[in-house]
Amino acid sequence: MTADISNIPVAILAGGLATRLRPITEKIPKSLVPVAGEPFLAHQLKLLHARGIRRVVLCVGHLGEMIERDFGGEKFGVKLDYSFDGDKLLGTGGAIKRALPKLGDEFFILYGDSYLPMDYAPVAEFFHHSGKAGLMTVFRNEGKFDVSNVVFRDGEIIVYDKKLKLPEMQHIDYGLSLFKASVFEAFPADEKFDLADVMQKLVREKQLAGYEVPERFYEMGSPAGLAELETLLSRG
């Protein structure tokens, strides 16, 4: 029996400036960029609903009010809430810290440009059995789709580093993670920090579980990724 994930919210990190997609993102946020005839967020929410997710908190910044205007409080059977960065960009970690009151004790985190055709329930089940404070999904990438950045062994993340390149790095951060809210207590409120800082702290403490996903990931954060996803979703 797989875990019931309907009560675990997903935080979607949708507050970045999306500079790689300019000039498209000068007037609209990345989540509203059209892909196969619909805003990308529509595709994300439909996929999440199909996988059992019922609640999403959108961590928004640049042009975020446009997302709230277009999507409102519920869409495609998913309840939506919004957490705004405020006057300054808080980074991926700072945005989650700010959203904690809306997220509860544990939550998934998904990047705002990721399209991940995978099952979410087994990830939550593995996380609960691991007894660890956080979990990163990984894909055996071997440098194919992007630069591999993870040493993964026996259900645990041994090394995670976006700058350091090691020959043992065969896996890549897949784009979905799961955390207990208590992990973020050590980090300052309303200050900029990265989710990678949180993950590296957990790696040092041997508190970051790893779950290998067999399906490849898709992203629309770059022109090449956007074109590939357009092709995939246009085929249905």
C-alpha cells in the first residue's frame, strides 16, 4: 500500500527572474509561459493532481501577482495558496522559509520549471521509512541531460555539489525534494539563501535520503528545454 499524499502540500518555487527565457519573461513570469497551448503551470498542476497531490503553495516573486490573478485559489482540483518574496528576492531557501506557515510539518518542493512524470507516493513512503529529515530525488544522468552533481549510494546522498565535479557523480538532482519543516529552523528569516545550502547541511549531518527515479526529467527553464517540452506535451 502506497502513502496517501493528498495531505502533503507541494511548494512550487516560482519566484525567479527566468533570465534564460528573456525576452518572453520580461512581461510574464516563467509559470505563465505558454507550452503546447497552455501556461506551463497548468501542465504542472494537472500532472500533480493525476499523481494524488491536492494542495500547492506557490512561492512567487517577480510578476507573481499575475499568477494569482490567472489561477486564483483552486485549479484542476488542486487548492492553491501563495507566498510572496516581498521587497527582495529571497532565493530558493529563503522563499521556502517564508512560506513555512502555509506548508505545515512536511512538504514536497518542486522547481517552477520542472515537469516530472513520476509517482510521488512511493517517494513519501520511502521518506517516512528513512527516518531522515530530508529527501532528494535523483536520476542516473551520467552527464547526459545536464551536469551530474550527486554521489548517491544505498538510499542516501553522500555528496551534493553544483560546483565541485567528481568522477563518482553519476546522478543529478531530479527536481523534487521532501522535507520536515524543522530543517529550516537553523536558517534566518527574510534573508536570502539557497535550497542547496539546506541540502548540503543535511548531507553533512547524514540526514538527506536519496530516492532514485527511473523516468527522465523535463524542464522549460531554457530555450532548448522549452522546445523539447513543447514537443512532448503537444503529442499528449
